[in-house]
Amino acid sequence: MGTIFYLIINIINILSIILIRMEYFERALVNIKDNFQVGYVELINVGGTYGIWIVIHYMSSQLYVKWCANWSFMGFIFSPFLVNTPHCKALVWGINNGLVSIQSMWVLIGYWFMRHINPLNKNEKND
């Protein structure tokens, strides 16, 4: 009789631990969901701007190779003259500024994820 009682107490303890962990997990999921809903509009607004910079960088890179640094013998001969033309300078500007914008985009994405997902931030809000 004593071992059955001890077994029932252990099962109740295990079930209570499982329920507490499930409740904690459920609260964590709700917090993540709420934070994503708040940050979703921010992500769309900022993402559109960086999407444009990605397109500018990609197109400038492709067009620079085609118009200013052609992969041929004549492209090699003409490249010193073409690099100073306005369209090649504009393409270099698009490549360089696109690179800087894309690098800052990754920093911003990392910051956003850390701010909205990091559990340490939850403790700061509760204190």
C-alpha cells in the first residue's frame, strides 16, 4: 500500500512539472507571437526600402560588367576610358551604396530579432 501511494505521489509531481513547463512554453509562444505582430509593420516598411537597395546593387553590378568592364579583349582595351564615363560612375555609386545599405540591413535585422525574441528583454520589461 505504501509503495502505491509513493508511486501516485511521484506521478502527480511529474505531471505538475510537465504542466508548469507547458504553461511556461505557452506563455513564451504568446510573447513571441505578440512581439512579431508588433514588429511586423516595422519589418515590412524597412524591408521594402532594403529590397529596393538590393535590386539597385544587383542591377548595377550586372550592368557595370556589361557596359564598363566587358570580358573581352576590346573590353580590356576600352576599360580605362570607360571607367570615367558618367554611366559607369553612376553604376559604381549604386554598387557601393547598395553594399553599405545591405550591410546595415543585416545589422538591423539582427538587432530586430534580438530585441523581439531575446528572453532577457522580457525580464527587463517585467522589472
